[in-house]
Amino acid sequence: MYLSRSRSMKLVLAIAAVFALAMLAGCGEDKTSTSGGAGTSGGGGVNTDAASLGDVTLTVWDQEVRGGQNSAMVELNKQFHEKFPNITIKRVAKSFTDLQTTLKLAASGPNPPDVVEANNGYAAMGPLVKANLLLDLSDYSDAYGWADRYSTGILKMNQFSADAATFGSGNLYGVPMTGEVVGVYYNKDILSKLGLDVPATWEDFVAAVEKAKGAGETAVQFGNLDKWPGIHEFETIQLQNVDKDYARNFIFGDGTPSFEDEGNTAAATTLADWASKGYFTDGFAGLGYDPSWQDFGKGKGLFLITGSWLTSDLGKALGDKVGFFLVPPPEGGSLASLGGEGLPWAISSKTANADAAAAYVNFITSDEAMQVVTDNGNLSASKAPVTVPAGLDTEVYEAWKKANDEDAIVPYLDWATPTMYDTSTAEIQKLMGGQTSPADFVSAIQADYAKFHSGAR
């Protein structure tokens, strides 16, 4: 997760600049011709012999900056250069927020990064595809066997039509290294002190939140200064109130369902109620995501709703005092879990070194790389068999496996339209601050959706 704090106007200007620059750059330019060496990306004539490409420097932008994420990237980059000493990786590591804010303008500029992590969905990857700034990876997928590496559901998250009008089918524009599942980290000592077991149903979870608040504990550790964490809080509740297929169809634009739904209104009502009752960290609107989870790592809070990417850091901070579970469904309901994959790795359509870039992407998503990813407390995105460290890592891995086995994964709300990130984060912020009603909240989300999907009800 993986977003900017106050970037609504910045994003509007950035997207406008992307399209303007892309139109100028696209005049008469062949976007599919690539690098030197023997291979090109057009017509299936790719070169997978990276050692034959001569001396190449690849500029790579990623947001794998937290403990376990960064450790995995450092190790994989080292191993890649050892295997292909002719290819040098110039890594530019940014926070998720900074990457989102700067990527579109950089991709449209005269010297874009060769390889980037580009967030999924209509809001981030979509505009890059529409502006012809990302390379269609279909030929490389055929050459390296990437389609066999991933499940159909994972591949769908990286596919667009060439005009970016359709999400979830068409050309392949990225492949992921890590999987993601959003669930609940919990403090075992606090749970025990409250006389509670790990919640088995949504009703149990709500009761635990209420009991923790009544006992003077921070029930749900949460910071929303960055705005994007609020999507996790809302969608966690939403998925207990709506059908998971409906939620997935909304994200992908299948059938253009309406957001003005009884379940969404109920979820918005619950989120606003929890905020008003103080179930979240006091002052959450002014608390950043990183300081919030770091406070949880210091023993502050019973629950922390977030993603598997924090496994390594929280394991180091709390040791055997921290556990993880998927948000359980209501009594008699089916499991629905937020998540899918880490930011996919994409290649610039302007790169002069597409074959080298593809070799790099192939290397960091290989079966061998997945073990490095796993050893550093992350979930592997592919089908690769991996050995998982005992403890918290195993709990998170088993939760990820369960969510996939039960077809429970639902993507993130902000993928739904090019402007849904700004709309959803702003509206969730207003909802939790008591500045808008649940009815007005769902209407605002639907208005954004209908503007993009003209057939939306």
C-alpha cells in the first residue's frame, strides 16, 4: 500500500501535465522500440540473454522503504548485479506518498526511470497506460512465463486495455513481487488482560473493540494524517456489510454497480460511530501512519488494522507479543479481506533498455526471489513454494493462504476511478471528523464513480 496527504490539486495538475507532455512526446514516436542489444519489445523479438546486452545502467524507482521491504530489495539488487555485472541498478527509494506524487510527471519527462513501481487501478496505473507511458509486457510475459507464475486474480490486477478504458483484462503492464492482505495485528498481552480470545466473528471483534475502549485502552491504533489509511478502516467495515463480489465488481467497473447501497451506508454509519465514540487513537486525524504503527509497536493499542507489509517491523518491535488475524465475517457470513498485491513493477515505454529492465523484473519476481522476500517478513505474490519463518510470519502467511483459498481478496477502493483516491480519502476524512453524513458520503463516492463510468446507476 500500497498515497498523498494534501495532493488533490497537485494530482489534477500532474495528470494534466502527463497528458500534455505525452501528446507532445507521442507525435511520431515509436513507443515500442527499445534498447540496444539483440532484443526489442516489439513483435515478440525480446532478448532474454541479459548478459549479452552490454553495459547498462537501469534507474529503478521503488517504495520498498520500511524494514523488511528495504532489506529484501537491498539483497535482491545485490544478487542481480552479481549475476549480471554488466547491469548496474541505480535505485531511487521513495515513500509511497512521494512515489505517488512524483511518478506521473517523471514518467512523462525526458529522462524517466526505466523501472517503476506503479500502483494499480484507474487512479495510478490507468493514466500512465492511457498516456502510453508504460510498456505492454505481454511479449516479456510470454518469454519469461510470467502468466504461469501468478494466479489469474493477481494478473487481472495488472491488466488494462491499451486505451485504459477497461481494467482487469487486456495487456499486461506490471507484475508484483509481494502479496498483500489487510488484517488485524493484535497485542496478546492486552487481549489477555481483557479476558478475550482472538475474535472468531465480526460480532466478537466489535465486542472486543467496545470492551477495550471501556477499559481505557486504545481499541484501534490509527493515524490518518496521510489520509490513505482511512481506506483500510472503511473498507474493513464495508466488507462485513456488502457482498464481496459486488465490492470487486465496483472496483473493476463490472456492470457499473451503484455505491448508494444499504450496506455501504451501514458501513459508513459504523465508521462514523466508532470515530465519535473514541474507538480509534485520540487525535488520529493529526497522527501519521508511521508514528501510529510505531506506537503500536511500543505496546499502545489492542488492535492495528493494516497490511502484511508491517510483519517484519512489528515482529521485531513486539516479538511473541504480537499476533495477526483476518477480520472475521459476521456470524454465518463468508470471509472477505482487503488486499491483493504490493505495487507492481512496470517498465517505462521510453526506456532505451527494455530487455535489461525486463530481466531485472523477472529476477526480482522469480521463485528464488520469493524466498528472499519471505525471509524478510513479506508475502510472496507468486505461486512459488517458500519456507516461512515461524511465529508472526507464519500467522500472516497462513492468513494470506486462507484468504486466497476462500477467494476472499477484494482490491482497494481507490483503484475504482482515476480520481477515486482523492475523493475517497477526503470523504472518509470528513466522515470520521463528523463533517459529512453517511448518506452524503456514499453519494459523493457514487458521483465520482458515475462521472467516470457513464453507465453507472
